[in-house]
Amino acid sequence: MTTRLLEMNPEYYTVWNYRRLLLRSFFEETTPFNPVMEDDSTRHDNVRQYITDDLGFLLPLLRKFPKCYWIWNYRLWLIAEATRLLPSSVVYQLWQKELSLVGKMLSLDSRNFHGWGYRRKVVSALEDLSVALGSTTTSMTEDEFAYTTKMIETNLSNFSAWHRRSKLIPRLLQERNASHAERRDFLDKELELVQRALWADPDSKDQSLWFYHQYLISNFKPHSNDDDSTILSLSDEDKLAYLKAQIEDLLEMLDGAETCKWIYQRLLEMSLLSKSLNGRWPVNASNLEIWIDRLTELDPLRKGRWQDLEKHIHAGTYFLLGTPSSTLKRGPIKFVQQFA
């Protein structure tokens, strides 16, 4: 009955919960679980059959409803039950199959955030199981980073791939035991990657590229030498040099892309960063008011925000735009420098 109902409408979360109760009762009818009895093949086979059959039932539903929360949640629950009831070696094989499945799902819809979220959980589980099984290679960071590169090259507008990449970078550099020079070279290559993507369509309204660019630029904020930074120690002079080069690149990009609000917003952010680092506005900051006027025209829903920013700049009291959430938790950064 639950099968027929869910095939008609997988949004019936109550039916999913009832199906969980049914499966739990089936599991309890088997021999009570004893972790020491790893050789109890009959019990393991019965539980595994129930789980693999139900995983198979979900496949056509996922193809038809790839963004249904309840299907993904139920699939995770099934693997969690396998983890509770089956030996680690068997569970590891199930997770490997899940990694292959989610890879195929993302090849059909590379921007499915459900699939990306599921992939993160699968990778985390495989790494944990690798440790439990005594594997010499437990981290999948390098492979996952390469996977984000592949998906980005397939579709530059893949927000989930850019986001996943930003979360992998700190761990990637830590596992590589990267030196300062290697970290700096890594940042240069990432900036080049996102700049090439932005230049491919300067007038693009795609937010994902600009958000990743903002993530990289956050390395140049004051007091950015923390664990979340790509580069752990940059002098203010180095940060200013990076910002100067980025501002010049965006000003060049602006020619022919005058209707892209993201360029104006990023120019404002980097100008404010420069001002906060040495107390002086960059050379091109004479255009600040023009940039704010353009943002007011192109982004009327946030008109008040841009007008308020202009007032604070003139008053010498303003907040850095695009402050990462880790900084916001400690309170926004406030500066009291005179506008010149």
C-alpha cells in the first residue's frame, strides 16, 4: 500500500514514516543484532535484502522527482539502518554504490542541490568507514576537489560546485601541508580560474561566479589570517597589491558590461577593503558615487541599502560589504576614516 501511495505522490511524508515503522518491524523479526556475530550471514542477508530492495524502489522515484526532500531523506535513513545492522565492510559497499548513483544523478542535473548535499554525506561516511576498516587512504578531499573542477568546466553556473569547492579548499591545503608560497600560488590560480569564467560573459547575472570571487577576495580583508583563509599570512602591502590588480581587471571588464550590478558592487567592496587596510582610498575611488548611483538604478530593491552606504561613506562610518558569516558572528567590522 505504501509503495502505491508513494509512487503516486512522494510528498506524503506520513507514508514515508509509516514505511520506516514497517521496515523496523521486519528487522526486529530477524535474529536480534549481535555485533560480535559478524559471521551471521543469514541475518545479514535478510536485512541487506530488505534495504537493497527499498533502495531499488527509490530509483525511479528519484528520476521522476529528483528534488523531493522526502526521497533523499528516506534514502539516507536506509543507509543509516544498514550502518546500524550490518558489518562495516558491507556498509562500505553500499556507500560506494551511493557515490556512483549520485554521480549519475548529477550528470543528469549538475545543479541539483539535493544531489550535492547527498554527495557530501556519502563522502563523509566513506571517509569514516575507511578509518574504521583500517584503510591507508581515508581522505577523499583531492578527488572531490577534482570533481568540482570537472563540474565547473561542464557548467560555469553551477552554484553548488563553486560552494563545495570553497568548503574543500581549507582542508585541501591543510592535507597538502602547503607552504606559504604554495598557498599563494593556489590563490593566484583560483583567481585566474574565476576571472576567466567572468570574462567569458562579463554581463552575466550569474551570482555563483561572483560569490566565489567574493570568497577569494575575503582573503584580503583586515585580520584575515585565520583558519578559514586560503592564505594564512599576507602583509597589508600584499593585500593592497592584490586588490589593486583586481580593481583594474574589473574596471576593464566594466567596458561593455555597464548593466552588470555585480561589477559595481565588487568595486565598492574592494575599494572599502583598500581604505580599511591603509587609510587611503584607491586611485579609482573617485568613481565611488557613480558606482553607487549605478547600483541604485540597477538594483532598485536595495536602493535604500546603497543610499545608506553612501551616507556612511561620507560620514566616515561604514561596514565592509560581503563580510563572511564567521566574521558577522563576532560583530561587523566598523571603520571611522574620513572620506576623501
